[in-house]
Amino acid sequence: MSGLYYIGWGLIVLLALRFGVTLVNFLSRPWLPAAVDDGRGWPLLSVLIPARNEEENLPQLLEDLKRCTYPHLEVWVCDDHSTDTTSQILESCKAEWSSLHWFKSAPLPSGWMGKNHACHQLAQRAGGDYLLFVDADVRLQPQSLQAAVGCAQNRRLLLLSIFPHQMLLSRGEKQVVPLMNWILLSLLPLVAVRLPWFTSLSAANGQFMLFAAEGYHQHQWHQKVRGQAVEDIAVARGMKQARLPIAVGLGQSDILCRMYRSAEEARAGFTRNTHQFFGGSRLWMLLFVALQWLRLPFLLLSGQYGAALLALFLESAILLMVAQLSSFSLLSSLLGHPVRLLNLSRIAWCNVRSGRQVLWKGRSYSV
């Protein structure tokens, strides 16, 4: 047998491993369980929102929080030097809602990322037993906070992070945003995040991070990762290194988010952090992208038609399972995949070209 034969089946084995990871995620059903009132009472929950130029998103999130049925709640917002009407919106809402508190961020110290500094300040003001850091573009259903706190309590977690269901309302979003879940759910078995070993099996999503307050204050997590552009994964790795119990899950109709409004905005956003899905290595990121393009042509050109059919089956199964887990259209997930691969290639190339500097919300960051 030729070397091409072994290379071809090596490619199939790698794809089969991704299929296995996706299958584990599919069978484990990593969604929040429904909220259950067991009579022990609900602890004070501090919802903490870093906000920089969020005049479009913030009013909707605040309305969601007003409708939430969680009985013991305070809301803090840090206006991180916004140049739009964020502060006026907050002042208007505060006059109508006593649970809302807000303040303007102190100047950004040297060596800090803006969001990390805002979150650190928010945590200093919060009085809750649990601290929920949530981005302004997240949407919440009335029972979602009870479900999250109940899950964290029952599993005795110091961190529960949720990847919200992504709302895809424009053609451009559909061409880019699903890449995040496709990469995540085919490379990382979410149940493994709970294991106290293997810091490489770490994940978290800064859009929704629920901490037990005592553990957070003891470690001051946002201060520890103050210079990290992708602070959520850095916190998760730090907590796993300290053998602290953490878990991640997926949102359905309970926790949602619309991250971007167009393909251009999505590509710019993912350019900042795509390499972090590959352990922070741009080399592994580029290798992953190359394999997606070269696998099928290599198998066909080397005459391994059975292996090529198997590769098509495995990749299609991965796409369908990820779509089902993410509540995406099954047909769109299959037919739109080549366009998404083109966008992933462009994102990876821009990530490499940008070097260590990216521009986001008017600030230049080192990644």
C-alpha cells in the first residue's frame, strides 16, 4: 500500500475523532435544565453588564431583566467611556427601576483590556451571592436566571458559562456566525470541561458567565486576566488549573444573543479570537483550515473514492448534529458550509496578518 493510502486514512481518522466529539455533545444534551423551586430560597444575584457604546442593545437587555421572574436581583452597569447615548439610557432607566445601578468607568489603566477593567469594577460594587457577567447583546427569557442559578447550585459550580443561542437575522450573519459552534462542538466535548484535569479542555463564553461570588472575590479573576483579549477562556483555564468546578452549556430559547449585524462585522469580531479555539495557536488554526479544503480533493485525486464518500458522510453528520444542538436550519447548515469555509479562511488569514494588534470598539488591543 502506498503512502498516499495511509495519509488518506489518517485524514479520515482525524475527521472521525471530530465526529466522535460532536456525537458526545449531541448525546449529552448540554442545555440548561428547567428551573425548579425546591423551597430553599434564592440567593441574591448580581447581574453585571459592561457596556461600551451599547445604545442599540442595552435597552432590550434591561427590559428582559425587568421581566425576569428571579426574586432576588440587583443589576449593575458599567458605562465604559461610551461616546453614544448609553449613559442617557441608563439614567432614564434608573429613574424608573430601583434595582438598576450604574456608574462610569474609571480611566483604563495600563496593561488592562477595557472589558476586563469594567468587569473588575462591577464585581467590586456587587453585593450578590452569585455574580452574572452578561454582555449587552444577550437576550433573556423570564425563567433563564433561575435555571442558571439553580444549575450552578445543584452542581456546586464556581463558574457556569453558557454559549447563547445565536440569532441569525441577516444573510451575512448566517454566512459567518455558525462557524463558532461548528468549531467548538466538533473539537471540544463540553462534558469534559467539568473534569479537573487537562486545562486544554477549557471553555467559557464571556457573554454569559455566572460565578459563585465567594470564589470569584477570592481569586479576582478579571484582575488576573486583565491583559487577556480573550478573557473568558483564560479564566476557564485558570480555574481548571486551580481544580475548581466549572461547566459550560448551550442556550436554547432561554438565553439568546445577536452578536453581529453583518458578515463584515462578524468577520472583524472573529478575527480577534479565532486562534483561541485552537489553544491560542495560529499554526493549529491554519492547519485546521487547510485540512477542510484539502481532505476531499486529496482523497479523490489519490483514487480513494470509498474514503471520500466516508469523509462526506462524517462531515455532513457533524454539520447536522451541530445544527440540531444550535437550533440552526439543517438545510442551511449543509448548503451554506462552503461559503462559511471561505469566510473562515478569510478570518484566519486576517488573524495572522493582524499580528498581535486588533482594533475593537475604538481601542487597539494586543492578542
